[in-house]
Amino acid sequence: MTAGTTVVILIAAPPGLRGHLTRWFVEAAPGVYVGTPNTRIRDRLWSLLTDRIHDGQAVMIEPVPTEQGWAVRTAGRDRWTPVDFDGLTLMARPRRTGNQPWRPGHEVKENHPPT
């Protein structure tokens, strides 16, 4: 991957959403998109993804000037969420309690460094 490479992963996404991403990315595998859009395009695409992902999942891994060199955004249901541990991004897996699946709603998580 180059310094400007962005990866988007979609799970159970609407077909129109997947088609829209092919304008800016190459679909390397089913639901995995790779490209080098600029920050403005990435932010607009992320807004579109969060609005239209519904019951699916979306993950965007993008370049940022941090120790790791990347940041993660997640949206949708039953997803792993990025958690910052002293500048190191780790992914928290959803917990299941009893027989009930964990449902986070449609909140959006991002781990961008402070500007």
C-alpha cells in the first residue's frame, strides 16, 4: 500500500452503494475497495456510506499522519469499533450478553487524531 491508499470494506451493503464506490475505488474482492481519493472525496464518501449503510457494516481505513500511519472509521450494526490506547488504535469486538446479540444502533466511530 502507498501512503495515500484508502481501503473501504462493506458487509451486507445495498447494491447501489457498492456501485457508487466503484466510481472512486477498484473492487479488489467482494466488498473490498481500494483507491487513492483525496481527503475531500473520502469525507464525502464516508458521509454517503453512513447515511445509506442501514443494517450493513462499513469500515474505512485511511492514511493519517500518526505513528501507525492510518485511522479507522466504522458505521453500521454489529461492527468492531476503533479504540485509542495512548495513540495506538485497536479494534474492540462487540460483546454479546446472554442470548441477545449486541446492537449499537447506527452510531459512527472515528479515531482521527486531534488537529
